Amino acid sequence: MNLSELTKLYDFSGRTIVITGGAGILGGEMACALVGCRANVVILDRNPERAAAFQPKLECEPGCARVYFADVLDADSLMAACERTLGEFGRIDGLINAAGGNAPSATTAPERAFFDIPRQAMQQVIDLNLMGTILPCQVFGKVMAQQSEGVILNISSMNAFRPLTRVAAYSAAKAAVSNFTAWLAVHMAQNYSPHIRVNALAPGFFQTQQNHFLLYDEHTGELTPRGQAIIDHTPMGRFGRPEDLLGAMLWLLSPASDFVTGVVVPVDGGFSAYSGV
Ligand SMILES: NC(=O)c1ccc[n+]([C@@H]2O[C@H](COP(=O)([O-])OP(=O)(O)OC[C@H]3O[C@@H](n4cnc5c(N)ncnc54)[C@H](O)[C@@H]3O)[C@@H](O)[C@H]2O)c1
């Protein structure tokens, strides 16, 4: 393959990629990159107005972007978004499941023992991360099965390899996302088409709204002991930036990874490789 053929692998012209949680920090960064690679990108979010923050960036790029409401825990809203996407673009080539996250109410703290965390708080985090990945895979994966082609990219976490302290429900849910990624990869390839691939990214620690309270002291703005411990355990010595995910994301969505399915790729500055000694 020469340079021009290699570059073409990342030309997403005519390909439609749906991103759940696409109005969020990481999903939004991926949306902008994909529109820059000429894709048709459909951002689905429970709070679509959040996409206004990067709308001007989307408009400067050569691809095409749409922002629709959908709740990943509501199959009807996902099916409506799927119909709308097919009506507009005719096919669905990729799905990125970026809706997810932890909740302070499901996190242990000096004032919140594990034993006292309400079931509802735990359930909410498990539902958002696990069912919020499975339901879009059912709705959009069915279209891929009909097309005999498509790529799914789930978002796991460092917590899936070894759980971090304090976030029991989030860790369990992300471990299940990694497990489900492998399961669905095998299921799709064996039952529908070897041209349907399912992989996941496991981001390390990125400074975002959701984890700010765990990484920084809200009064002093200094790193918390937990934030410092993460930096100390990251050989590259820094938190991730959203753009750090883009290379692995584009690779896993593109034909460059045609023989890769069922894997979880860490993008973590070496966190998961480091034993601590
Ligand atoms: N930020 C990190 O360091 C980090 C690390 C590892 C994994 N992750 C994972 O990456 C993904 C994206 O995280 P982020 O930091 O961009 O979070 P974010 O909060 O910025 O984005 C999440 C988006 O999902 C949307 N959303 C929430 N519930 C929804 C629902 N029910 N239906 C539809 N949309 C919904 C939110 O409105 C938001 O726009 C999550 O799965 C998160 O767990 C993040």
C-alpha cells in the first residue's frame, strides 16, 4: 500500500457514524474529528444543546453533522433516531457508544459508606454504562446486520481491567462493557457477517466535568490525593486530552483495522502497563 492508499483508509466520505453521548467532551471531540474526515456524523444525546459548544467547529469541516435527541436507556427514542438517520443518510456504517459515566451519588466518600449507597444510585450508573451500550447496539447493530457491514466502538475504562477505589458500580459496569464487546464481536461475525466488527477503547484519565470532583479539590483547585496518585501511576505523567483518543478511534472505525474485532484498546499514557514499581 502506498501513502495515498493508506491516507484513503481515513477518508470517511459517504459513511455515516452515529455517536451516543456525542454532545459530551469525548464524544464531541470524536464527532469533530470524524466530520473533519468527511463523515456524516449523527450526534445523539439526552442533552443535545450541549453540542452548541462545538457547533462552529463542526461547521468548518468538510463532512456533515446532525444533532438529534435520544436517550440511550429509551429504546423508542433510539429507534426514532435510527429511522431519522436512515431517512437522511440511507445507511449506518458506524456506532460509537460514548454516553456513560459515573455519578457522585454512587461513589463512596467519608459521609457515604458503601453500605449506605442507595440501590437506585448504583442501578442508575450500571444502567447508563451497560444498558446504555447494549440498547444502541441492538437498534443500530440490527441495521448493520441487514447491511452485512458496520463497525461498533464501545467506551470502556481503566476500571474494567482493575477496579479503582470508590466507584464500585461504575467499575462493574465498565468491566461488563468490555466483556459485552468481546461477546458481541463474536456474535456478529459468526451469525451475521465477518464485516461487522465490535471493539472498545479504554481511556485512561481525562480531565472532564464528570471526574473533576475526584481529581481536583473544589476549594483549592489543587490535585486531590487521588488525582496525584493517578498522575504518579501514569508513566507519561499527565492526564489525557480528548484528542489523545482520536488516533485509536479513527483506526478502529476505518478499514485499517479490518481484521481487528473483540479488543479493548487502552489509551492511557501507560497507566494499565505500570505495576507501580
Ligand atoms: N473522562 C474520562 O476520564 C473517562 C475515562 C474513561 C472512560 N470515560 C467514558 O467515556 C465516555 C464519555 O465520557 P465524557 O467524559 O465525554 O463524559 P461527558 O459527561 O462529557 O459526556 C457524556 C454525554 O452523554 C450524555 N448522556 C448521559 N446520559 C445519557 C443518556 N441516558 N442518553 C443519551 N445521552 C446521555 C450526556 O448528556 C453527555 O453529553 C463515558 O462512557 C465515560 O464513562 C471517560
